[in-house]
Amino acid sequence: MRSPGAGLPPSRLSVRDTAAEAVAGIVARPGRAGLTMLGTVLGVGAFVAVLGLTATGAGQISHAFSVLEDTTVTVADNGPANDVAAPGANPAIGFPADADTIADHINGVVAAGVWWPVALPEETDFSASLALSGETSQTVNLLAASPGAVKAMDLAMVAGSPLTTYENDTGQHVAMIDTSTAAALGISPARLPSHPAVFVNGIAYTVVGVYGSAQRVVSGGSAMLIPGTRPWPAMATHSRASGPRKKPRWSLPPGPAPRRRCHGRSPPPNCRPIHTGWW
Amino acid sequence: MSAPVIELRGLARTYPGSPPVHALRPADLVAEENDYVAVTGPSGSGKSTLLHLLGLLDTPTAGRYLLDGVDTSTLSDRDRSALRGRRIGFVFQAFHLLSYRTALENVLLAELYNHTPRGDRLQAAVGALNAVGLGHRLDALPTTLSGGESQRVAIARALVNRPSLLLCDEPTGNLDSHMAGALMELLDRLNASGLTIVIITHDASVAAHAARTVAMSDGALSERTGSGHA
């Protein structure tokens, strides 16, 4: 008996024969081959188009982000005064009192101003009515801001108007709130002509404007804004905000953490600014 | 003396199931070179199973099958394919020609897989077509060939590699009696020139051409001798 498979090389199809058969198949059915080619071209084209659209969308998104970053400059006041001010005294100020005007003079600055978050005691009560304690909100961020800072925030107004220089310089008890805060407090933007107020621990702030969204500073799109600079000179000039620039010149980390609680517009003598920025 | 072309020793094929189907019960058969064997039997008697086993298209569940003395039960798939391509020619009832290739190209296809030198292929294919009497229709498409001519092309394709065994499954099933007669004459001539032929058929007049007739019934094989045409 012969050994298994003796003398028989395995079956195989050479490359040249494969190519010849492939060509013969295409030539024999040109219509079918054409349709196959068309389908392949359409499929690859659709794939490339999807890739291109995805890349374009991603590029647009990152471009939008970089426009926001590239046109914002923040300067934090981290001078030594914060650590050495005696209790009951306002801290020394790193920024000059007319910092808004000075920053506006810089070539390319569109808007500039001072702002800082106001530290609140725990259990601070926000309410749209003194009589009703039900509609309260504990999660409102309170920001003190100069008119220039409000302009730099680039707010989308829903009703009313932004804080004015007059309100700022005369220390009026007025405020701007965002739509979600307004809804939480039960204040309808349509009610603004009747001068609704927000009571912060019993102190009334008349709502002069309701905004929908902010491009800068207001994190999470929700904050109550009150005038900042003039009535408390020591606090007011501690922060700055400036608007769109072509390129950031400098950027500094946030200032030191708050040591003492500041509250609203009533001037506690030992209140200190806690965060500064220059836009 | 050389080994027989076909040697079956207790070859059997059972399809699993409940109950299992004994398509081919243990069978012994020897076909020497130049034998002409007809396999007859009703539908479902196991003829096709036997043909698939003889053609190495299926593997037996028991027994041994020696083709040209080579024990196929121990071969790998690759070796079985090589053996099938070189030693066995198939002719089917439905011709199985590629409709958009000429008669010559259909025959050339059979030489594609088995290392036939490129320069020798054309000559071998033309020779095979001449041998079946179709030398004048080399470039005809199968759609323009008659049934008898198509089956002749199929036979030429089966013969082009000079196999030692020709397996025919109802080769005259699609032909009228005149064409069937001519085809059987061709097979007789090929057998006379030394080719071993196994032919499966329903047709008694076709079986009469064979020197040996094997009858199948319910998977069992029994041979009647002396029914040859000679």
C-alpha cells in the first residue's frame, strides 16, 4: 500500500490564475461589475463623509471653547493684605480704586471690571417674600460685581436691564438673578415692572434684571449679582474683570480662601473680599 | 498486479439522529482497472451516499476505502482534495457548466487547481474535447449547446486531468433517448480505452452497458453478475 496522499501536491490556485479568473468574471458581467463598483464608491463616500462631518463638528466645538479661553484674562489679587488684616478691618487692596477705567484703556480690552463671590453665613435665607418662608433657596451664589464686570460676563438678558453705574456707585440694594433662580424663588420675569425683591436674611434687593446665561464668571449659569465697588471701596477694588482680548497676556490662580464671612450689601466692618479676578 | 482502483472493506455511512439513518450498510466492493460498474436502485436506497463516499465528498462512519491502493480513511481534507482533483472525474445529471464561459474555458477550469503547467493546459483541454467529439465547438457557450453536447463538455472536463476513476451520477437523466444512446456509446468507448467507470442510474438500458451491475436497496449492496452487454 502506498503512503497516504503519495506524490500528490495539495490543490492550489496560483495568484496569476486567480487574477485571470477575476478579470474573466468582470468581463463576463460588466453591468454587475459596474453596479458593484458604484455601490463600493457610494459606501466609501458615505463613510468618508461621516468622518469629515464628525471631525468638522469636533473642530467647531473646540474652536468655540478656545475663543472663550483666548479672550479672557483673569488677574487674582493675592497680595499679603489678606493674611495680615486685623479682625474688623478691611484688608489692603491689590488693585487701584479706578481699576475698571485703567483696564479699559488697555488696547484690545472690550470690557473690564471687578467681581468677587460674597461669602455667606450658613443657613442664609433667600426668599422672595418676608411673609412666606416656603419659597426659599439655599443654593444661590452671590457675586458682587462692578458694571464693567457685568458687561464682561456677557449676559443674555431675559428681562430688565443690567446693573448700572449709578446703582453701583450709590450702593443701591438691587440685584440681577438668572432664570432658574427666579423660578426657584417664584419670581416671574414678566413681573419685573412691579419691582419684586429678593430677601437675603431679611435684607431686600430689588430685582432689576433677569438673565438666561453667562459667558464668563458665573459658574453653572446661576448666580445672584449685586453692585460691588463704591460703597465698600476696600472690598470693591479687590477684583477685576475684563472682556474679550485677542490673546491672554497672563493668568493667575484664584486668590486665598475666605477667612471671614461677608454678607450682601449691609456693610459688616469685618467683611473681607475672598476672590478676585481681572477680566 | 497493481492495486484495484476501488476497494471497499465494510464501508458504512450512518447519519446521526433518532433513529439513526443507515444510508449505507457495511459494504464490500472491488473494482479493478477498466471495470465498468452500474449502480442501480430506487430513490432513497443509498446510491448518492455511495457516490459521495466513492468521490471522497463524504467520510464513512465505518470501514475503509482504498482508492488506487491509497487508504483514504487516514487522509487529511487537504490530501483528500488533492486525490479527488487528480484521480476522480465527476459527471452530474445537471452538467454544472459555467454559463458565461466557453466550452474550452469550462474544461480549462478543471486544470486550474492541480499544478498543470500553464503551457500544457490548452493542449490537454483541446485533446479532451476532441476525445468526446466536440473539437468543432471549442468556443461555444453552454447556452448554445444541446443537452448532449453539454454533457460531453462535462465529460471532457472530468477527463482532462486523466483520472483513474470516472463517477457518473445519472448522466443521461436530462437527455432524450437518442442523445442518451450517443452518450453511452461515448462512455463505452472510454471504458474500452481503459478507463474505470462507475455509473449511477435508474435506467435499465443504461445499466445494460455496464459489465457489472450492483443493486442497492435500503442501504444494502448486492451484486448481480453476467448482465453485461458484451
